[in-house]
Amino acid sequence: MAPNPLSNLDKAAVLLRRLPPPSLNTVLDLVGLEEPSRVRLQAALDALARRSDIHELDAIVLQEFREMQREVKASVRGSPLLERTFEGHGTSHADGVHGSSTVNGESHAKQDEGGSEDSSDDDDPIKQLMNTPPPVLATALQRETLRSMAIVLRELPTEFAGRVLEQLPAEQRQQIFMLLAIKSAIHPSVVQRVLSAVAAVCKTIDEASAGQQDARFKTLIGILQMVEREERLRLMEALTEQDEELAAQIDDNLYDYTDVLRIQDRSVQKLLTQLELKVVAMALKTAPPEIVEKVMKNLSERVRATLNEEMELLNSVSPSKVEQARREIANVVRLQDKDGTLLWIE
């Protein structure tokens, strides 16, 4: 016989029933559970002791708990700072449900000894982030995964989030936008910890250093664009060994649709054969005349006429679609350069 549906309070009681009283009180203090709620939790614990299907309940709740753990870990995977932040915060072994909280418990006790603190902007990560210059916040976010970026930007006011998004590389903007379109299923406590962790990183970055980092980024790209292909590959390989994350960001921004001006006609012709005409039309709709001319002269008269028709049909084009089309061209340029078939103009 299946157990009766469990309330959230019942599930909490299933997980907490194994803790000895001192550890249970520490956990309840950490989550800020007030006395009326503690009374209800104790009643739920007493009711569990009388149930004959407790082992079945254990299996159900522990499975749900493990799934929640996986969700938490997935939300911070690849972000060293956030992974460290979540160590010991609800990610101990589910089977025991008694991971060590000594450090957090001690910290909490010390705070209690000093008396309760008045809430202020310093305790609100959203307000901290809102007081952070967009370039600084963008610099902090680039150290994290795309999913972590989306978690933060989803919580910020739209206008401010847009200003931060503008500071990020084009490829990241597109991917983050798509993540923002997905309905969030992240637990609120997870969101708060992500916000707090990123806010802490922002405090270690000043606006001047963020500008310097952006200048360094552009300098590295400029150097790589000037050297021969073999040297470019060697430099990228060395950079990947030293800083894999930076190398990945540079690789995402090293190539651009405007590179058609820097490659020989034969390569432009080969590139165009690997793209849908609608993509090319979208990319060229608002492109500079010299880029349009370079593409057109490398098409047959029939294909050129078709492309012109496609471009005329595009009355109102969203910037995001134009950017996506241009990224597709840049990706083909990247692939051809890496396989050695792209011919650059000397």
C-alpha cells in the first residue's frame, strides 16, 4: 500500500528524525525556524515514530533529496567559487542526513553571542549587485558557468540585467538569453547563495581593473588575429594549458563574420557553400557595404539574385537573430581555420 502524500513538513521530519537533539537544534537555528514551526515539526516527528511504513517513506524522501542535491550541484558545476560556497551546505551524504555543520554552527553561535544584527543593504545580495558597476559584475560573472550567470541576471531588474549582459561576449549573451527563457526550478536558498557568492567576488574587483582586463582580452585577440595560423594554434594551446577558461572565452570571440574581409575569395566561396542562404541574408541585412560587396562578388549571378530577394523580404529583423546568423558565419570561419583549409589575405 502506497504511503499517504507527504507535506513539506513531513519530508523535513523524515530527513531530520535521525539527528540527535543538539544537531537538530543547530540545523533549526541555521534555517531560522521560529517556535511555532518548531512545535509543528516536533509533532510531525512524533507522528513518524508511530508509522509502520517509515522505511518506505525514507526511500521516497531520500530519493527526492538526492535529486535536489543533483540540481544544486548542476547549478554550480564548473564554477569553482560557487562549488566551494556550497560545500557543507546541504550537500552531505544523503543516506546519513547528518553532514558536519561544525563551521557553520560555530559561526552562527558567535553571531548569536554578539546579538542580532540589524538588516541592511549589506545583507541583501540583490542590492549589493545593483550597487556594482555593470563592467565589474560582468567580470565577476565571466568566472562562472552560463547557468550561474543566468541565475544572477534573472534576479536583477530587467534594465540593469540588460546593461550587464551588454558587457558579456556575444556568444555568451545568446546562450544566457536562451537560459533565461527557461522556467527556473532552482530552489530559492540556492539562488540566494549564488547571489551572495557573486556579490562577494564583485567586492574583490574594482572598475579600473575590470577595464584593464577587457583591454587585455582585446589585446590577446588582436595578437592572435595578426599571426600565422600555426603560431595562432601554438599560442592558443599554450594559453589553454595556463588558463583554460580564458582560452575558451578568447576562442569564442577570436572569429567574426567580418573576417570575410580578411580571407581570400576562394575561402569565401567555400564558406558560403556551408551556410544556408537565409542565414547569409540575415547576417548581411544591416552589414557594412564592403562586407555585402565581398560576399556578393563570390556568388554566382543566380545565387546573388536569390540572396538579394531574401534580403528584401527581411523587413524588420531582430538584433538577436542578426547576431545569431553572424555567429554561424564566424563558427564556419573558425572550423575552416582550425582544419587548415582557410586562406587568409596576406
